[in-house]
Amino acid sequence: MTWEELLERLSLGQDERTLFLPPDLSPEELARYAAGLANHRGGILFLGVDGEGRVVGASEIHPLQITHALFQLTQGLLLPYVEVIEGPMGRVLALHVPQSPAAIAVGAGRVPFWDGKRLTELRMGQALPEPDFTAQVLPAASLSDLDPVEVLRLRRILEERGSNLAALPDLELLFALGLLERVEGQDKPTVAGLLLAGTPLALKRLLPQAEVSYYYHEAGVDPEGYAFREDILRSIPALLERLRDLIQARNRVRYLTVGLFRLEIWDFDQEVYREALLNALIHRDWQSPDAIQVHHYPDRLEVSNPGSFPPGITPENILRHPPKRRNPRLAEALYRLGYVERAGSGVDKMYRLLLKYGKEPPEYRLYPEALTLVLYNPELDEAFVRELAEAQERLGGFSLDHLITVGHLRRVGEATLEELARALQLPLEATRKVLTRMERMGLLRKEGGRYYLVRRDPLGERALGLLANPLSRREVEAQLGLTPRATLALLNRLIREGKVERMGRGAATRYRRRV
């Protein structure tokens, strides 16, 4: 670092990664400040500078004295590189302090922590704040690693949202989004900046783990094999667009008319799988070298990312636990760009959209160093989706708790209070209140300590009216306006319920209401 670069850096003042200290500190005090910087994000400690950024000099201190003292006082955990900078105003020592992977204590149980404004101490047993890797600046990164086309894409996204940020010049825009940091007088992209606007070459050189692998598996083929694969290493906006194109190219849609409305029911709803992909990008462990994988099967979509849930969150409480973000800098930028809504809303949205169309809630599979989210695509139950849509229109919409309860009882048939509490991820008393309200709405009935759905079945009632006289499947299909598959599913359900009987075989098969 030159003297001119030092003066320019001092003019910017102290921040989360920069500390100014006078030379008359005791070794213990110096060790506490250096460890506090290491326990946060690492950075540079300028020794021989007052709090206002004026050089006061540190001519009496030898670099080896510093490294020896810090090594001894931190039990060998801290050994910074000491750079000597001399100029007309005196001598300054710049201690380049790396971020520590584990908490460094100075003295018995004393863990200092520099928060950017003051030195504090973590209490015994208090967890060290998890560093945000996406807020860091990689040493080899530079402004040239950002793609002007991708920066323009971010601006266009903000313009479409009507954001005031869209009017800012490029550098100010990137600073406002947290995608740039000023480091030692130079503007450099953060990891979040590279992920959102980096060139493919920069990502390959600096963040190869940003690659996402997409696999398509055909039905009836060995699940270990695949029919198609594409590896994508691009900025997150471009990545999401390409994944959307790949999934939509193999995504079936069916249309269902309910009253005056026509519902579009996709194998995999675009909003649902986009939330799943964004969750994987926001919550993954970006320091892991592994890539996110997307496995697309006809009956399910699996999104796997390195890193497990944040501490305290499990599949059994994910709906109710206060949100935690592993990578807040990236999450905040995606929020301001409109890709995600408020923290914690993505899981709710996935549940609601899946259950609304008669699908199963998302499934989370935990592994030691990875997490897989599974979105299932079961056979469409037209009668149930139609009944659910009509009930919501009649009753004014369902809460997420109502949808979870209805979906669970549809799958299992009956359940106890305790079983429904687990499905809702609620305490027993809160679950009881939900179920009592649903009983008053006429959605549930309780018999012998178990809960059942009260299903209004207008389609089944119409079919039973037609089947007073024996009819073929084709005749029932024509009268009800259903597809052949939906007609067969309806008739088979009525047979299982003991309301209809099948007579004859083959082309002579007829269906008749039981008397």
C-alpha cells in the first residue's frame, strides 16, 4: 500500500472491516481489537492513526513485536500480516487480519467482537454471529468481473417495479443494492454482486460453485440415469430464466372450468418451483464447492442444495419458525429486485399454491451436508379441485391452516387432534381453535375424537342421478362433460364408496346406482 493509498483509505473512516488505533495501546488491548476484527469479517487494523483518521505515527513498534504478542495472547489462533507504510507524516502499521473460522478468545472466556462502530464482547455460550459470505469481497475480484449487460438487466428489473433505484448511475446503483464495497480505496464487487451481475468467466474463476445442474428423467427409465442434462453457470437472473425455459418445455398444463372461471393446473406451478430455486440460492452454503442440482421427473421435481437448514429450523417447524437467512446480503438484494417477498413468505406461498390445486405439500429431505426440497405431481383429482374452488368461492377463501387441514384429511381420510397439530405445526390449543372454526364452517365433522372432511360432492350427486339407469362410461362422460380419465376416476370412487356398482365386462360394461 502506498502512502497516497493509505491517506485515501483513512479519509473514508472506520467501518466493519477497518479500525484506527493509536500506538500507545497495551498488547492485551491490541489483541482484543485484532481478535474482534477476526471474529467479525476480518479486515485491516491501522496502528498509528487516531479515531479521526489522522496519522500520529507508530515509530517505536516493530512488526515482530506485534505478531509475537498476538500469537501468544490468542493461543496461536491469530497471526496477521503486518505491512509497514512510511511517509512524510510518520510511520503506520497496517495489520491485515483474516476472518477467523472459529471464535478467538483473549483472556478467560472473553470473546471480543468488532461490529463496525465499537468493540463488544460475546457472553459465554453466546453463538458467534455467522458471517455472511455473500457480503464479502474476494481478494481477486474487480469491477471488470461485472457484466454491463447484467447490470443493465438489474436496472430494467427495477424500472419495471417502479423503484427509485433505477434512476441511479451504475456504481451508485450497485452500492445501493449491496453489490459493491470500497476496499482500500477501490470499488470491488461483493460475492452477491458477482452472483447477480458477474460475467460467466468471472463466475468460473471465482465462484465455480454457482453452477446449477439440471437433469430431466423420463418415466419408466432407471432413476439413476437421465435423458437430458445442462450445466448452467450464469448470473442469478439469467440462471432463473434458463431454468424456467428448461422446466416449462417439459411441463404439462391442464384446464379446469369452475363456474365462470378456468383454472390452469400445471404439473409444476411456475411460482412454486421459482420459490424452491430462490430458497436454494438464498439459503445454500456458498462456501461449499458443490453445485445446486435440479432433478426433473414426470411425477416430481427435486431441488438439492449444499448446506442444511439454519440452526433451529427443521422440517417439523419450518412453517412457524421465525425466518433466518444464511446469506442476508444476497437475500436483501433479491428482495429489492422483487425476486422474493418478505422473509419467510416463500414457504407459505409454496404450500398455498400446491394445496390449492390438490397437490401434496413440499417435502424436505435432510442430509449431513445438503438439503433436498421435493415437489410432487400426483394424478389430478378434478372433482376435489373443483369442490375446493367452489367451497372457497362460497365461504370467502381459505387460510393456509384451512388448506393444510383439508389437504391432510383428503390424503389420510381421518386424523386425531395430535396428528393434525403435527401437520399444521401448531400447539394443540391453537390447532383446536382452527378445527373448531372449520367445524362451524361446515368443512369438518368430529366423531369419537377423530376428524373427517365433510365433502359436498355435486359432481358425484349428478352422476348418481344419471345412474338411476345403467350407463356406459362414455355416456356418463358425455353427460358430465369430463375427460375419460376424470370420468373413470369418479366412477371408481363412487364404487369404492359403495354408491355405484359395475355390471358386465369390456365394451358391455355398464354402471348403475346401488339401491
